[in-house]
Amino acid sequence: MDRDILISKWLDNDLNDQELEVFKALEDYDDLVKLNQGLQAFKVDDYNTSEELDTVLNTIKSNKKQSTQWFKPFMRVAAILAVCFSLYYYTTTLDTTITTEFAQKTTIKLPDASNVSLNAKSILTFNKKDWKHNREVELDGEAFFKVAKGSSFKVKTKTGLVTVYGTQFNVKQWDNYFEVICYEGLVGVHYNSQETKLNPGDSFLIIDGKIIAKEKENRSQPSWLSNESTFKSSPYKTVIAEFERQYGVRITLVNIDSDQLFTGSFAHDNMDVAIKAITLPLRVTYSKTNNTIILKRE
Amino acid sequence: MDKQLHENICEERMFSSIFNKHSKDLHNFLYYKFGELLNPKDKVQEAFVKLWENCAKVSPDKAKSFVFTTANNLMLNETAHQKVVLKHQQTKPKMYTNENPEFLMQENEYHDKLQKALANLTEAQRVAFMMNRVEGKRFKEIAELLGISTKAVEKRIYGALEKLRKDIKEL
């Protein structure tokens, strides 16, 4: 038998007894056995399969690749939802603010169908979201309220708090001027931690911190709603301020006592007539340039 | 075949059985091919972790070639064609104690020669040869493991043997 084949068979552990005898007789038998023995020294370190498996499984578990596969997209979706929700929440709970400019009037329907008419240059703030539990508006300026029946309705102003038990009333709050007139039902005014209740026709007026008594009001609603400002024994400066708001002009007084009382009215739709209405009774002359009106007493 | 469709490597039991079946062969393959310095154990670990990460994409019958290819690539990335440094196991198991110093010296000399000669073999030759001689695997098993024909395995091993003997004589 060929030597090469014998060696090959030996390598493959495929020798039968006969062949083994022949193989042992080969001249390089000793050499081969020696080599074979020498090679055993190069055997791999013991490879502990179960130990290695544990390590791999631990690595896999600590990696948590499985969970991150759904965790990442989930977090993305969650983040978007969170942003949307907070945006929604923020916008719906945000206070609603309504502002009128010079010479502008507006009527607002509150969430419970109450009506508010807002006079010129006024700001009304309320919260839609909380309306059911808390009927409360903040007012800076003048407004007429027609309140729908329900729980108490409050109007907060810088000067005082107006609580509504009834239905129709006017609130006027300007610098150093605070006036509430009740037209229907019952209105409570908190001023300096004291509550004054107003019956229809009653009014509550504070000028420069002083409570001023006023005679009964016999109209059914404030005159400004019919485009007219009416004054009864009001300081002239409040008349001027109202005029400025209604026509969007600036008025300068020369030689005029701004505290003198004025009774009368002016319309909101004709400036020339209106200016006459507030100047003639006091025998005051006026000159007009652009947006500025100068009132002068001779 | 039906069974394979349902069996999934993502199941730990299946994964473990694949690991038990192939990890040792893979380790030995890497060891004989690249030597000890490059941590064949770590590469085996890495390859199987990668198998787990791709468990949904790899069918069980492809798992073996997946880990072999992955581990081999990991090794190649690291070696970056540096000369393979072979540090095979040096400490020879003491079979007998009645050695005289001269015999020991000869033994050591032979050992060194063998080590150098092994380093001179090609990777393919060394892997096949060591699996056969040291791990006691038959040609057919090696052929399966390496994905080549039995004839090619025989050729590699025989060639390796001839080359070793020649080298040892010359050294």
C-alpha cells in the first residue's frame, strides 16, 4: 500500500488492523508519533462551554437590546404625545383676554351665555376652562354685564371686587375712578374689605379714594351702550379722559380746573358736536390740530 | 424543515443549544487560525451576542455559518493584516517523571521547532491540521465545519504534515 495513502488514513483515524501493522512498519512511524505527541502540547485551553454560555446570556440580558427595540420608538411617540398634550392643555387653560382700542366697543358672550359689553380702551380677562366652577372676570376699564343665572359671578378690578347676585350692572374702573351701577337684580361691591349691596338704580362711586354719593339712576342700561357718555356732577378730568378714549385724541387743558364738576353728555359718533357739548357749558374754547385738542378758558 | 420554521433563535433554549453545539468548535477554529493573543473567547462571545441581536433574521440552520463568519470578520478587523503571532500552549502536560536533563532539553528544543514550524503553516493548513491532530476530528467533520470538501481537508492536513516535518528537519 502506498505510503501517502497510509499516512492520510492514519490522519483520518481510518486505519484497519492490517493497515496499522503496515503503517507501524514505516520508517517514519516514530517520527510521526513523536510529532503527534508534541502537537498535543498546543492544545487549546480548556474551553468551558457552559461557563461561556452563561457569560453570553448575561451580556445579552444586560444589553437589553430586545427591550430597546420597542422602547426607543415608544419613547418617541410618547414624547410627541406629551408635547401635543401639554400644548393643548396650555392653550385651553390659557386666560382669554379681550381688548378694545380707542373708539371701539365690543360685545362678548361668556361661556355661560352671559353678555359683556366692553367700552373703549378696556381689557377683559377670563378663563374659559374653569368657567363652570369659577365665574370670574378681570376688568380694566368699563363694561356692562348682563349675567345669566347661576352661581356667583365676580368682577375683579384694581380697586374693588364686584360680586353679582343679580343680572345687569355696569362697572367702570379708570385711574382713581371706580363706579358700579346696578340696573337689575343685586350687586355686591367689596371695597376696603367692606361689602356694599346695590339694588337696581343704586350706584357706587369712588373718586380719588373717596366714596361719593350719587342719586338714583333711572335708566335701564348705561348710556354708553347707546353711543353716548353721560355725566352727573363728575370731575371734568373724567369727562376729558372718556372723551379721549372714545375719539382716540389727546386733550390738553389750559387754564381749566380739572376738578370742577360737569353734568352733561356727549355722543360717540360726531366729534365736532361732542366737543361742543363738553366745552360750551363751561364757556371754554377749543382748537384742534391733528389728534390734539387744546381747551382754553379766556 | 417544518420544525425549523417554528424554532426561533430568539428563544433562549434554542439559542443555548446552538451555543453548546458550535461555540467550542468556533473557539478552536479561531484559536488555531489567529492564535491566542486576539482573545478568541471574546470573539466567540461577540459573535453569539450578534447572533442574538439578529435572532429574528437568522434561521437556526444558518446560525453556524453566521457565527463563524461574524467571528472571523471580527478577528480580521482586529488583526488588520498584522503578522499573526502564535503563542500556542507551551506547558506540556507531564506524562512521565523519569526524564533526565538531556531528554528534557531535547524535548524543549523539539518543542520550539514545532512551534516555529506551526507558525509557518498557512492559516487554512493550520486550522485543519490542528483540528485533526489535537482535537481529534475526522476529515469529514472538519469539512463540514469549514464548509469545504473532504478532499480539500485531506489535502490541507497532509500538506501541513509534510511541511511541518520538512521544517522541523531543517530548523
